[in-house]
Amino acid sequence: MKTVDEKTVTMNRRKFLEITGVSTIVGLLGGWGLVELLAPGELEATYLPKKEALVAKRWAMLIDMKKITEQSAKKCITVCHRIHNVPDVGDPKREIKWIWLEHFANAFPGDEHEHMPERIEEERFFVMCNHCDNPPCVRVCPTKATWQRGDGIIMMDQHRCIGCRYCMAACPFGARGFNWGDYRFLIKDRNPEYPTREKGVVEKCNFCAERLAKGRIPACVEESEGAMVFGDLMDSQSELRKIMREQYTIRRKPYLGTNPQVYYMV
Amino acid sequence: MFERALAGDRKYWGLVVVLLAIVCTGFIAYLWQLKMGLRITGMSRDVSWGFYIAQFTYLVGIAASAVMLVLPYYLHNYKAFGRITILGEFLAVAAVSMCVMFILVDLGKPMRVLNVLLHPTPNSVLFWDMVVLSGYFLLNIVIGWTVLEAEKNTAPPPSWVKPLIYLSIPWAPCIHIVTAFLYAGLPGRGFWLTAIMAPRFLVSAFASGPALLILLAMILKKFTKFDAGTKPIQTLATIVTYCIIINVLFVFFEVFTVFYSQIPEHMRHFEYLFAGIAGYGKLVPWMWVSMIGMITASILLVIPAVRRNHATLALACVMVIVTTWIDKGLGLITGGFVPNPFDRITEYWPTTLELLISAGVWAAGFLILTILYKIAVSIKEELG
């Protein structure tokens, strides 16, 4: 009799665990599903830009290299890195940079040739995240920690990033940097208006999304004294489009099909 | 059945203790990495994946190769493999465990790994890799354990396990195909952007995995009463032979396309790996050892006398394992990142800490393998 009792008890216990387990899952999924069914999308946070925000259908940037000098470029870089709390790591192998300078042959590999004007050969070009319209980094991210906004800006959620660095392998422009260690203590004068990053996450240029939200153009554009133009690619009346109509512009590695949105006039 | 892992002779416990010691050393090194960040590795802005991801890639192949035992036995009724399918399945379990650990130690924020489940992203190949790897792990542990338990009770395996076995057959190549897709679909990485990546992954896996199984079977024969028998080892040797030859051929296909087309973005990576660029060429000797060794092993294995003699067969198997490991576990990942998107060279070499952590993961995998094999072998010994 005793053995039978024990068996019944274990069966009951097992059954009990099964039922609680299954009902928990059903409850969780069902609850979520019900909300999704009755009010689709309501569980996700909704976002509306403030009145003063700058808005566009598709943000893009134009850089007129003829108007940029090494000094003015340095100013743009310094301002960007200061306001975004980009640390000065010092070690080029593990540094973080949002905007920097590269020679033509490095920024546009394959497009250079031996008989180019010396000016272009020696000039250093601004490079940064291209905020591609068809971004491979967004395609590969396994957590949607990097995503594309409606206005085209490629954003990073440093609270969701798991640090797998798949986006860094996918980016054909080397635009992304990783916090290989705790870089916070390297930030000299910290801007309290912008968050710092922990070790173990990826970061890059965000087209100054935080400034656009407050009605200000990107800091590098502001600092460039007219050498950089930021505007709406979908607005045929924008200054950006006006210049594009008249001047020939090039982009980095357009043949890869990522549709980069930083245009250069050389 | 697990109690069989708790009773063993001194050699068994000696092995367990040695592996545990390596696991502990690796774990302490990992704690240091958790504190300091991934800067304790040799990885950089330009070579942002290194030794960990390369080991992961190699081990997915080892895991997939279990199908080389399961498929002939269950689909072609090839009875000789009946005794050793369990070795393949348990090797797959150990290999997938290592894969998962290598991914974990590579993450900058390992505590957030469940974000992959919390925010499932079907457009990411990494998401699918997680799905196929965890599925493959479950399939093999459930199938292996159930079939072994039935064998212990001298009863036929339960009927529900059959569909799982059939499912595990196409599932195995899938794990390696998806792993190849991690790399083969990235624009701007000329070295990886090739349709032959997945086929090459499969054949190198089906060469190295069975080669490892042959060695494991020989070790088991030496130290336990379990004899896999000559016939299955010879069949495995044939599989290794065909697959390593096809792998060499696939490398040649790749080299032809890259160098006859003369497209710099594809050629530069091969130049770096096999000749070095501007004095940078840390991997050059390794890559040549890998290629020459792979060709030598192919030639050796074609000779029937070499395959039949267990000593020379073991040597050829070691060559296959080492050369395919250099190819995938050393050259593949670094070669894809050098030169970088700016056509500049940043070299990569793993640090001591990185190697310690990797050794810890390998030891943990072999500990799992030792325990699972101990259970399987004990049961086979009892049955005689």
C-alpha cells in the first residue's frame, strides 16, 4: 500500500508542476497577446517629436571637401567627441571615434589612382557612420539594439546591446567602435547632457539625434562654417538637394548596395 | 544512468580532475575578463572577432559531424554504426556546449544574452544560429540518452524517438550552414563573401568530426573494454578521405575565382594570409602548414594500406584535425578582418588570458564528453 501511495504522491506533484508551468506560460503569452489584440502596439512606447524638433523624411549629409581645412576639421571632431562623451583612449587599436579623417585612398579604396590631383591625394576626408538607407548593421543585430528611425538615422540602444560585435563585422565603413574596457574614467570634461557608455557595448555617430530633438543641427555641421550641409533628402527644396542638383557628389562604396547617406564633393 | 559517471577507476578520476583544474583556471581568467572587459584579449576595432568566435565556428563543424554516423545507420540501415552512433551524438552535445560557452565569453555584456530571446530578430543570422544550435543540442541529448537507456534495459527505444532522429539528420547540416551564413552574407568583407563558404564548412566539418571520432574510438579501445570494431572505423576513414579531398578542391575553387578575377577586395585577404602584406604576416607559416598538411593528409588517406593500419590512420586523422583547425580556428576569422575596410593592416594574435579562457572552455567541453562517454561505455561494458 505504501509504495502505491508514494507513487500517487509523486505523480500528483509532477502533474502539479506541469499544470503550474504550462498555465504560467499560457498566462504570460495570453496576457500579452490579449493586449496586442485589443490595442495593437500599445505595449511598445510611443514617441512623438516635440514642437521645436527638426524633422525630415530622410536625413542626409553633404560634405564639401574644398571648404574644409585640417584645422576646421579638427574643431568639428573635438566638438563632436566632447558633447557625446567620446573618450580619448589613446590606443589606435581600441579607440572610439565618431567622426575622424582618412586619406582618399583609405576612405574610398579602389577609387584612387596614381595620377590624381595632389590636393585630393593628400587631403584627408571626414568619415563617420553613413546612416545607410539599407543598413547591414541593423540587418545583423540579434537584439534590435541598433535600428533605423523613420527619418533614416541609425540609432544605438546601449542598454540593450549585448556586445556581440556582429554589427562591427557587418559595417563596410569601419564606423563602429566597441568599449573594450571601462572608458568612462577617460572622459576629461564630461557633458552631463549626454549619457556615457559602459564597457562591453558598441557605439557610433548618431547624426546628433539628441540635438535634432531640440531643434539644433548636428554639432559638426554647425562647427564646419558652411562646409557641411545637413538636410532632408526627400525635400526637393532643401539646400542639400539644391547643391546636389548642381554639383557632382560621391559616396563611399556605393556598389555594396547599403545606400550611404553621407555625400562628398571633392 | 548518471550514477555510472560517479564510479570509475583512478584513470577516469585523474582525467576528470585534470580537466576540472583547467576549467577552474579558465574560469578565473574569465572572471578577470568580466572585470576588465574584452581589452584583455588581442581583439581590436579592426579585428573585432578573434579566437573565441573562431573556436565556436570550428566546433559547430565537429557538432554537425554526428550526422555522418546517424545518417548511414538510420537511413541506409548500415548496422556497423549501430554501436557507435551514441559516440557521435554525445560528441555533438559536448561540441555544442563549447559553442555556447565560446559565444558567451565573447560577449561584451554576457548578462544580457537573454535579450536575444526577449527581442527575437528573425532578420539576424545570429538569432537563427541560436535557434538551430539549441535545437540541435536538445535533439542529441534526448536521442542519445533515450536510446542508451533503452539499450541498458535491453528494450527497443520508445517510438517517439524515431521522428526526432529523422529530424536530427537534416538539422545537423543546418547548424553549419547557418554558421557559414553568419559570415557569407556581409557586404564589404571580400574574404567571406563567397557562396562556397557553406559547402566548404560542411566538408571540412565532415572530415574533421569523423577524424576526431576515429581517434576517440581508438582511445576508448585502449583504455576501456569498449571496442568500436574495425568496420565502422574503416567506413569513417573513407568518409574522412572523401571529405578532406573535397575540402582541398573547394579551397582551389575559391582561389581560382579570387585570383583569376583579380578583384583586389577579394585577393587582399588571401595575400595577407599566404604571403603577408607590407611585412605583416603572422599567419603565413600557419596557413602554409594547414594547406600542405591538408594535401598530404588527402594523399596519405587515399592509400588503402595507410587507412588499414591504425597507427598511420591515427596520424592522418591528427593531421586532418590540426589542418582544418588552423584553417577555420585561426585563419578564417582574422583573414576576413585583415585588411580592414580602410585597406589598412591591423594584425591579431590571441593573448595568454584569451588562450587560458579558451582552454577552460575546451576543457569544460571535454569534461562533458568524458562524463557522457563514461556513462555510455559503462553501459556497453555491462552488456558485453
